Amino acid sequence: MEISNKSVREYSDWFTVDGIDEDTYCISEYRHWEETHCYLLKGNERSLLIDTGLGIRNIYEAVMKLTDQPVTAAATHIHWDHIGGHEYFPDFCAHREELCWLDGGFPLTLDTVKEMVTDRCDLPADYDVNTYRLFQGIPARVLEDKDEIDLGGRIIEVLHTPGHSPGHMCFLDKGRGYLFTGDLVYKDTLLAYYPSTDPEAYLASLEKVAALPVNKVFPGHHSLDIQPELLVRMRDAFRQLKADGKLHHGSGTFGYGDWAVWL
Ligand SMILES: [Zn+2]
Ligand SMILES: [Zn+2]
């Protein structure tokens, strides 16, 4: 099964693949309530996989149907639902601020993560959650703000965007005006209440991404129907929360129609 037409929407028993353009694909997991999206970006020499999903099914097999290039993986951040397939990609990158989460320091227990894996999920009949492991490892490359990932004729810029997590990164494909936002920006309830989140840093990151020249926004979860104006609306709402003295942990959940934030 070779997918080359951008209009193709391909279903396997687990992954849904949408062609964004002839060199860019979205690989989604709609059978879990989080509706996680990973993105495969092809250059002339190599491909970049942004996030590797839930780890319930083997994303490597899905990726190998889309490219025969060497693949570098880069998670937007080291949360379980973005590193599930990292074990298949030894050439992976991570931000300096989250290296400890790849080395025994992740703040949730394995049992808690397993509950999140099975929560509101139409699991494959043959899947045994007891086989689930939280990925740990040493990245081939440590990333920092403004680094570039060169795919050959296609440069992807790294943006350090903390707030949801300390080492969260967005990835900017300047040539095409694509911004991959991970868990910083999506249409649902943004999470900024965990101890490891930082509401003030969240605002600073939204200031950063809302100022970028972007044509399309590709989130880590939920609806793919996102226009760049959402970045501005989120930034403005966070600015208002700050002005109202509510931009801190424990102040509540605030809804804005097509998105919300839990502080
Ligand atoms: Zn996350
Ligand atoms: Zn996530």
C-alpha cells in the first residue's frame, strides 16, 4: 500500500493517514479519546516524524508505508501519548529540559499511565495493556530553541514553547508556513494545571507562536480544522487571564467556545 495522493484518507485497523501535501502526512489514532496526531514530513534526504503516538499499535509499520527514507523522530514533549513509538526510532531528538523524563524521572507511575492508555479507548482485541512500557532512552540529538532539523531541501525550525511541559517544542516549516503545535495549541481543553505545567510560560509561548507567519496549524490532538487566528485568540485570552490575576494554578477552567484551558 503506497500512499502518494494527498487526497487519500487511509484507514488501517488503528491508524488513519491523511495526506496534507505530497510530502507531509498526518497519522492519527481516533480509537482513543485523545485523538492523537503524529506528522511525517519528507525532505529530499530524510523524513521527520513529529511525535510517535500512543504506543498501542506499531507506528513504524505505518511510517514505512509512507517513506523509504531514514526517519528522525522528535516528540513535541515527553508525555506518554507522544512517545509511544519511540522505541522504533533510535534516531530521536528531545529537548534538554525533559531529558530527565527519559531517564527515570517522569512524575507519573506506570499504573497511572496504563489507566490513561485504556481510558475511553476502543482497544484492539489482542492488545494487552500489561505489555505497555513508558519509553526511556538517550536521544541521538538534544534540541534547543532555534535549532534546525535539515531534511534536505526542507528545513524545520525548533521553537522551545514551554508551558504545557518544560521542554515542549513546536516545529515550524517556514517554507510551507506549517506550524506543528503539539499540546500547546489544540481545540479542546488545554492542560495547564499539573505541577509540571507553567501558566506564565504558556502565555509567553503563545506570544511567540501567535507572532509567526503561519498558513496552517497542526495540533497534537483533536480537530485538524484549525486556522492561525486561533493562535491569536488563545494569546489574547491568556493575556486577559493574566490581567485578571487568574493566570496561575488552581484558578479553574475557562471556556472560550471552541477551546478551554484548565489552570
Ligand atoms: Zn502532553
Ligand atoms: Zn498530548
